[in-house]
Amino acid sequence: MRTKIFLITILFLLLLALPAFAETKVLLHFNGTAGSTSFVDSSIYDHDLTASGDASISGTSKFGNGSLALDGIGDYVAIGNKGEYDWFLDNNSTEWTIDFWVKSLNVGSPMGFLSQYVSVTNYYDLYVTATNLVAMYGAVNGSVRWDSVSIAGERINDNDWHHVAFYQGTTNFATYIDGDQVTYGNNQYSGSFLPDILIGVDAGEEYFKGYIDEIRISDTNLFGASPNYPDQDDTITVPTAEEGGEDISVSQTNVVVMM
């Protein structure tokens, strides 16, 4: 028993030492049985996930065998915060990436993808506007930090799957749809707050209707983004398969534990 505990401890420390594990703070595949309300964080941090409303796993998916189904009426999933993804703790010294797949079933209404909310002066929203454009907006201590809306023509409310990525650098940030840069902004303010991340709703309680799959949050420039302005013509490579969870990542790094 002691040998097993020792080996498990060593394995965990090795995983933390591997950048792919340490940098991936949240990894949600939403695989499982259709109708299930049991969700799993496949990152090593194993965050608590709490469903509200009718949020559940659907048999419709981009990758794997499921996705998060939301009906747009009070549905969302909360990711409990253990301190790994406070956007403001590092005073703009750390790069972050959020990426996921969405399939919207609602056109002409604002809907939230992800949000964190403390108060009207401290929050952020990654959402789609009433005109079907992707936007990022948020404030720190009452000062606007993020304020960007995607360029015309890059709309996602068409009942098809689209990849959305948000990159925050040390001096700028940008949103990408299906690999193309569609927004740009400058980081201006820093602060600190640690609310849960909410999937499927924004700070104004505007709920997403459709499917969300493969949510990943990483404290790195995951796609090598290099956003620019005014051209806004940077591109990233869109994932073509489900990101490996703990088991797949271990096998890829040839870490073997004998018990």
C-alpha cells in the first residue's frame, strides 16, 4: 500500500512538472450518457462542476460522444474556482487562452458563453450579441478592461459548429472564430477576483441556447496567437480532434507506473 501511495504521489508530481498538464487549468469534454447531469473536469485540477436548470449532456457533439446542452432558460454550469484561473492575479504578466466549440440554436438574441461576476464593477463576459457577433466585455474596479466586438461577417448563429478562442496576452487580447482573428484590444487594468466561471450565461443573465463542447482554459498562448490591429488578420490552427485527457497525455509522454 505504501509503495502504491508513493508511486501515485511521484506520478502526480511528474504530471505537474509537465507543461501540458500544468498549463491546462480546465478541460471539459462533456462526454457521457445523454441526459446525464454529471460532468467531469479532465484536467489534473479536477474542478467541481455544478449544473443549474436543465443543463445536461447531449448526444450531439463536435468530438467525442457528448456535449453540453443548454435550452436558453436558466441553464448553466459553474466551474468551482480553486485559484488556478484568476485572470488578474499576475498583473498582465501571464498569457491565457480559452477555447471551445459552440453550436447555437438561437438567432437574434444576446447569449453568454462564459462569464465571471463579482459585482457591476468587476466582471467579464464572452458572449454573442443580438446581431450575432462575438464580443468580449469586462471591467476591473469599475474601469473597462475588455471591450471588443467581432468584425462584421464573422457570425456564428447558423446552427453549425464553430470554434471560438479567446487569447489574453501581456499587452493585448483577441478573439478568434474558426481560426480567424475577429477582435482586438489592449490590456489596461489589473486587479484580482476569484468567482466561479459560469458556462452558458453572461453577467446580464442572458442564457445560451444550443450546444457547447470541448471547453479548455490554459495559462499559455495555446495556439501561438499574434493578434494585430487594424488589419486583424492573424490566424490560428483550429483543433481537429478531442484534446487528450489525463490518460492520453500520460501515454504521450511515456510515463509508466508499475503497481
